[in-house]
Amino acid sequence: MKASDLLVRCLEHEGVQFVFGVSGEEVMDVLHSLRSSRIKYVTTRHEQGAAFMAGVVGRLTGKPGVCLATLGPGATNLTTGIADANLDHAPLVALTGQADRRKTHKESKQIIDVVSHLRPITKWNAQIGRGELIPEMVRKAFKLAQVEKPGACHLELPSDVAEEEVENQRPLPVQAITYPHPDEGAVKEAARLINEARYPVILAGNGVVRGRATKYLREFVRHTQIPVAHTFMAIGCVPAEEELCLLSVGLQQHDYANCGFDRADLVIGVGYDLADYGPEAWNPRGDKKIINIDFVSSEVDFHYCPSVELMGNIGESLCLLKDLVKRKTITPIKNLRGYILREAEEYAMDESFPIKPQRVVQDVRKVLGREDILVSDVGAHMIWVARNYMAQEPLTVLISFGFASMGFGLPAAIAAKLIHPDKKVVAVVGDGGFLMTSMELETASRLGTSFPIIIFRDDGYGLIRWKQMARFGVEFGSTFKNPDFVQYARAFGMEGYRVERPGELLPILQKALKEDIPCLIDVPIDFEENLRLSEKLGHLICPA
């Protein structure tokens, strides 16, 4: 068969459902091979969007999502989405074309060293030099993308290799990924530290969700009665309704949930990634005792030096540890959780205009069920989503926080709806990040992925403007003008709405979720509420 046919057969063998990409001359053979494949090829309007979509497929399924681009500018346009997957630990395999190898030794149109360009932002990447190597290299890319900690891998296929005839080649078997059992002595030592601690607290991270260990974490929390806070990437790993849940940590300022860490004499990091929330924020002196529970050993950091590490399957580690840990009684947590819940519910029915961000988040919560999905782009609105949205299940709030890439929201929502067409999906975006990938509205409409997109409109790069105001008392270079978003939506053949008073948002959302095409909802947001939050937290006194 032709090498490009073998590549597609290997992708099918890996269980790939979708390939997201932009067509190009050097990937025409691959596209032609995909034409007769059971894999659905999704044409996107920009390679960045394709990579974001592939990364979200990886997060939702646990198996690598796949994106495709041609050589040169096509490949470099994938960069942001690839980096996003790598730092957010989402399994992804990027495929790029390249010119005929007879041209790559000299200056030629569109030719750059893409493998070297992408090497720093991938776990592994390489050029496929011969068609017969495709089965090995595809299997290696998928294996490394998926194994802890997951991330991005990249394969480059020159056009002359894609055209090669190959014989006696077939996909390699897909091996199950296994991890060693946690060390028995380490489990006993961790149990001793927990039993001796007066105020232990759990910091749950992305690894809990990736490792499908939420069930075991919940059982551990209920058995031990140890309070738990989660990073933005692990929202929902413990239900917000759980009495021991302190909701999210991740805001750079000292927030209410941080009060639990101030008091803690032991922090139990479970699937914790330092990129999600730097340990200097909750262990500034580097003097807290720490237990690290993860698939692999922790990163080296002055503020995160574990006394003991349990390496192996997170669920198994928690099960073994649970049997050795005595039940705790930590009464101050009830008072702290009361403050946190009041913060989350504040302004839920506020009638002021422009609308307070808290009101928007509460209205979104009202229209989404327990298993439905809220996707957040990056910006000031993300802080309000992570801080105030009461998630009950994992992978129901999708945020980019390790890489924190603006433009993530819309492509991510498209991918979420493709993977879970039966679930409601709502995308929340800022007016800054939205226009970075808004061309994918056409993709969403063409695919029939129906979901509302709420635009937090404050006419600026709100998060940076917020930080500038907090630090310097003045903003610079962070404001702009916006198009008429209602007309913008209609130009893409969908409906647009502009909210002109707070009570309008909820019925618009309810109507939009019944439509069979996407829609835009323009919501003027009270930017000053960001500054009021900074002022409030600047004077925060932790409850006793």
C-alpha cells in the first residue's frame, strides 16, 4: 500500500475518531487516504483551532487527539495549540507535512526545520524518513503522548515518503499502559504523617482527573474527613456540594481557600502539577510537610519538597492509604467553607448593569446539568468561572491553565460537543480571546455543533487590565473597540443576542440551548468588579 494509507490505517488502529486540520499541498496524500477512512476529518479555519480541538479530545477521552497541518506556516500555526496540550498535559499527536527530501538541504520555499521548531514543546517528535517506519513511529508517538505525564508528540511526513509504496507492514499492537504499585513502606510512612497531623489538607490537581481517580479521591476524603481544594484544572474532582470541598485555588492573590493552607501542617498533593498553581503561593516559606501522590515523581521546587512520595496508580495509592488513616475532625473548615460559599453565591440575583460576572456564572450554572460542560477561555472571566462555578463532576469545566492560552474557548467547545453530542455545552469567552479564534464559528456552524457562546464584553484584555490597575493604578495598551457581535454572529449564519439587562440572560441561554446551531450572546460586564475583588482580598482576614 501507499505510505499515507499505512499512516491512516495506523491511526484507525489507535482508535482515532477525528483528525482536525487545514489542507495543504504537502499533505494531499494523507488527505486522500483519509477520504476513504472511518476517521472523520474536520476541516478547521486555522491550524491553531485544530490543535486546540485535538487537545480537548485528548482531555475528554484520555486518548491522543490528532491534528494535521502542512509544512511551513501550517506547521508553525499549530504551535500554540501543541504547547497548550503539552503544558496542560493533554495527550495529542500532531502530524505535519514536509517538502520532498530532495529540497530540504537547501533554501527552498516554505521549508523550515519544523522538527527542531516543535521539539521544545513536545514530549517527543521526529521525521518519518521511510514508509516502513510508520507503524513503529505512530505507536511510539501515541504511547508517549498518553503515558504520564501526558502531552504532545509530533510526526513529520515528507511528501515523497507519503507517496512511497510499502510492503508487509501493519499497525503494531496497542499496549495497555500500566504503572508500578506504590511502595509499601512509603504508604505506611504517608499514613503515619497524616495520622500525626492536626490540620492536614488535600491539594487535588489535574492528575486526579487524567488518571480517572476521582472516585478514589472522594472515598478517601469521606473516610478521612480531610478537607480538599482543587486547582483550576481539577474542578469537579470532588463535588462542590461536598462539605469538605474548599473549591478552587489558583488566584494569584490570597483567596479564602488559601486560608486552609495557611493553617495546614501537612499538605497532601494528589495528582498535583506545579504549572497549575505554583507552590510558592501556599507554601511561601517552603516549610510545610508534604506528601506527593502521583503516577510519577514530583518536580523539584524549593516550595515543594515532599517528605514522602507515593508513585504509581493514584487510585490504588489512595485505596491503600485510606485503610491506614484514622478519621479526622477538623472543625475550623466548616467556618471557612461557609465564607467560600457565600463568595460563590454573591450577586447571584444582582440587578445592576453592566452585569456583574458573578451573576453570569450563576445563570450558567442554572441551565447546565450535573454532567453538562462549561468551557472557559482565558481572561478575567476565567477567574470568576473557576472561583464561583459549583461543579459536581470532573471534566465538566474545561479551562486552559497550565499554558493559559487565549483563544482556547471556542475550539474547545466544538471538540467537547463532537465528543459528547448528548450533553449541553456552554462556552464562556472574553472579547479579547474570542476574536483570536472566532473564525471557527464557521466550523461550528458547518458541523452542526450547537452551543451558546457567552462573550464577557469589557472592551479590553480584562485580566491584564485588572493586574495593571491593581499594580500601577492605571492601564496601558489593554483596551480596544469591538465589532457588533450580534451582526458578527449573523454573518456566520447564526443568531446573535445582546443582553441589555441582567434578567434577560437566563431566558436567552435557555432558548439558545434548544437551537441546532451555535449562537453568540453579547454580555456587557462590570469590569470594576474585578478591582473590587482585589481590594476585598487585599484586606482578607482568614476566618477562625
